[in-house]
Amino acid sequence: DYDAVAAAFDAGNKDHDVSQNIDALLGSIAAGRAGDALGGAAGTERPIIVDLGCAGGRDLIALTARGCEAWGVEGSPAFCELARRAAPGCTVLEQDFVDMDLPAETFDGAFANASLFHVPSEALPDVLRRIFE
């Protein structure tokens, strides 16, 4: 039960540095634009990144600090509440990965730090397809 451990997990994980992973994602997006400035989908000025399994919002804060518009997806209501408090300017969607319904062609990239292993193996191809779309 993720709700039962959300506060303890968040407290223990809040200072874990995954900046190298975020920087790799943003660098890849910028490189894919062949030298264009790191702008966002649909002509927005900032890249729009979805953090899959955002937990307490640590990576939403880091993405926002790097100039991104960050969205979070999280299946646990307790984690969603923590993320909304930690990153009040971010959209946090309470959705299970298996039943995830994201707006099409909205995101420039997806960040999933240690979260996709929670998806059942048989559902993973469909989840990845929906992320890509």
C-alpha cells in the first residue's frame, strides 16, 4: 500500500540526487531539435515533461528549476497530495500506469526514474505505447 508509506518514502528520498538523469533527458531533447533552443511542444517556450511516478514531487521541482513545465502522474493519492504541496505550480494527475490516459501530443519528454518496474510485465508494452503517443 503506497499510501501507507508515502510520507516515510518522501522523507527518505527527498534529497536523492537524480540530476544526471534529468540532464540526460533534457540534453537528448535539445539534441533532437538539431540546435534549436530547448522549447516546448505545440510552440510553447518551455519543454513540457511528464514525470511518471512522481511520488512526493522531488523531480517535478528539479524539472521546474531547469525551466520545464512539469506534469506528474502518480497512482497513490497520498503521494499526489505530497507532490501538489511540494510543487504547487505543476499539474499532478492521479492515475495508475495501466489505466493512464494522458493528453495526446502534449509532452516533449517523459521522465520515469525507478517507476516503470511497478508496471506488470504483460501491461508494459501498452503503457509504453501510451507514453509515446
